[in-house]
Amino acid sequence: MTYCVAMRLSDGLVFASDSRTNAGVDHIATFRKLHVFQQEGERVLVIQSAGNLATTQSIISLLSARIQAGHSPNLMQVDTLYDAATLLGDTIREVIHRDSQSQQNGSTTNFGCNLLLGGQIGSESPRLFHIYPEGNFIEATSDTPYFQIGESKYGKPIIDRVLTMNTSLEQAMCCALISIDSTLRSNLSVGLPLDVMIYRTGSFDSSEQHRITENDPYFAAIRKAWSEGLVNIFRQLPPFPAQRQA
Amino acid sequence: MTYCVAMRLSDGLVFASDSRTNAGVDHIATFRKLHVFQQEGERVLVIQSAGNLATTQSIISLLSARIQAGHSPNLMQVDTLYDAATLLGDTIREVIHRDSQSQQNGSTTNFGCNLLLGGQIGSESPRLFHIYPEGNFIEATSDTPYFQIGESKYGKPIIDRVLTMNTSLEQAMCCALISIDSTLRSNLSVGLPLDVMIYRTGSFDSSEQHRITENDPYFAAIRKAWSEGLVNIFRQLPPFPAQRQA
């Protein structure tokens, strides 16, 4: 499995992904799930992926190869993030159609994947999309400023409690890391290292990318502070009253 | 969906269940998912259920009817919790077999359910089992002193962080309620009121049952304290350092 989260906030975009893939607990490997396409001063596109690794790798390979080959349309030519989302949806359908065509009768292989696409093109504001295995997609709004894909449930409550459109990018990244930490603790199929990125509105700069390992001092510090803080709050809660009124 | 959690601790057992059932968001109803079978001074058996409501209601009805009719084996006759778990597994298989027999070709109705069974019989220590739709089951141990069924992922991180075998029953109930609160906030298909019960080792007493509604002062107080406490810890965490060493 995988866990990726992306946030679209007033100041820009925040992305965080784990890097574990598995096909059963004895096939665990590390693969990057955060991919950046950039044209300086003009566009930054970030793609996160969850699902069938053969499918998601093929999608990224095809998207890249078509940019190299000047194939039209490609991610460097599209005029809007919406068009980029459409292109990703088409590419998902193409790969899944190709790979599932020769599927043997009765096989239940799931070729599906989910993608998150965030970024900024030209004069548009930054936008964030969730593209489904069917190739259709939804866009983040002020009401729902974040998307998750993969093993998303363990880390959802903390985001729901603290994130708003006006959260700063640095606080939002802290929230994303805490969300991933909750997932890491409860689910073996999500694992370090993490790939994270902050994108600031209008910067067209993708240099704020970091790989966070087990030994990252910031991640270690907030994991510890969060864990101890939670246990402290819990200890301060009144225990369930054994004698209660009906 | 549903969310039920049960814990087997040094001092006894803790049970908490929501009461929402749904078949699509426009068929939402309230049904009790915590069922108690008791013989004073000799046995207390608590069953929680998640899954197909027709299946779980049938199982409870058959278990009850067979006690009334003196049918053998029944829950009042079995000698151990293990035998009770076996009986529940058999009853799950019986109901699913009956209901799915006449299923139309191509229908994808899921008749499955998961049950939690906790309690104490005679001189045995309290035990806790999770019975799967296939009728087989696992037992809680000191390493894993709790089970969840239904929409379990949202509320798992908090339990993993604070619960041990030596947690008091009153603190454990507080933990269960916080776990349910996290689930309520993130998933519409889990809803109030809650049915909860504390069982103290050796008491053979099932009277500590409570229904917790929206207006329950204790639940309201811990939800508020927990939520505010979380936001406070989060605010105290250092934001992600924008300039970091590679």
C-alpha cells in the first residue's frame, strides 16, 4: 500500500508521500511516489501515485517520454491544470486498458491506481486534483483543501481537526507528517523514507523537495512531541464514571 | 457501516459500539449492536456485530431462540468461551449459507459479518474473540489486548498509542470513546448513540451498561478536552523548517 497526502492552501501547495510498495508482506520495496515536472518560471506539476505499481510507473514513463518526444498533447504543452488532469486521466485509461486486455479469465488482478496532481501553470492559481482509476477526477476546494490516496483512514482525523485554507505551508507540512506518522504506527504497508515538497504560489520553483528518513531530526522531534503530547492529554482526561446517572 | 471496539484488560472487559447502520447514505437507521447473554453468578457473554444487518440480526435471533428452546448446544450450556466462539462461528456459517443459497447469478450482495465475543464463564478468566465471516476466529492476547470491527482505521492510532493490559477499565472506556469520536468525525456512516459496557473480572454482573447520546455530559466533556488538547499540541509543534540541510 501507500499513503500520499496533498494540500491546497492560501499560500501554495504541500505534498507528502511514503515510499513503500508491497505485494503481500514478503514483497516490500521502496519506490518514489512523488514526481515533479517543471518548466522554469512557467509551470510546476507534481504527481503522487498509489495503487498498482506497474500501472503508475508506466503512466509516469509515458508522460515523460511524450514530453521528450514532443508528442502532443503532453504535460509541458497543456494550458491549464484541468487539461493536465484530463491528460492524466487519459493516460490511466490507456495503461489499464493495455495491461488488462490479455488478463486471463477469472483473474482478479487490480490494475487500478489513484493519482494526485497539484501545481501551477502560467497565470492560473495553484490547483489540486484527485484522478480516479476510471480516469475521471475531482478538484480540491476551500471546503476540502486536501486529498489523500492509499492507506488514508488512519491519518485523516488529525488533518480534519487542524487544517484550514489559512494554515501556513510550514504548519501544513507538520500536519502532513503527523498524519503519516499515525499511519506508519498502525499499518505495516506504509513506510519510510518520505518524499515531501512545498510549493509557494507564483514561485514556479520546485526546489523545496526533501527526503525524510528515520533519522531526520525534525521528523523525530515532532513524532516524539506529538506522541508524548497525546499521552499527556489522555492522562488528563477524566476516567469514565463508574457510577453514572441513568 | 459500524464501529465496535472491545478490550480485554487485567481488570476485565470494555465494550463500545456505535448504533448506525446504512445501506447507502439514504438508508441510515439506528440498531443496537451490543448484545448481552447472562446467567447470574455463572456466565456473562457480550456480542458485538458489524456487517450485513440481516445476517447479524438472524444470528442473534437464532442464538436467543435456541436458548429459549433448550436446543443443544446453546450459549447457556457451553463450558468455555472458546466453545461459545465455535458456536458463533457455526451460526454465522449457517445463516450465510441459508441466505446466499438462492442468490441470483452475478449478484454481489455481501452477506458477511464480523462478531466480537467477550465474557467470562465459570472459573475461566475473561476472554475476547473476533469471529470472522468464514466462522473461524482469533483470541485477544496480552500483546494485542483489543479488537475492532467495522470502520476501524480512523480510531486505531489512539488505541495503539495509549492502551496496555494494565490500563484501568475506566481509562480504557475513555480511550474507546475517544477512538469512536475520531471515527465519528471522519466517517458519516458511524453515528450516535453509543452502547457501552464495562465487565469486571469475576463479577458475573452485566449491569454496567450505558447508552451514550449526543447530550451525555461525560462524552461531551472528553470530546471537547481531547479536541482542544490536540489542537494545542499541534500549535506547539515547530513548523517545518523551510531552510533545511540537505
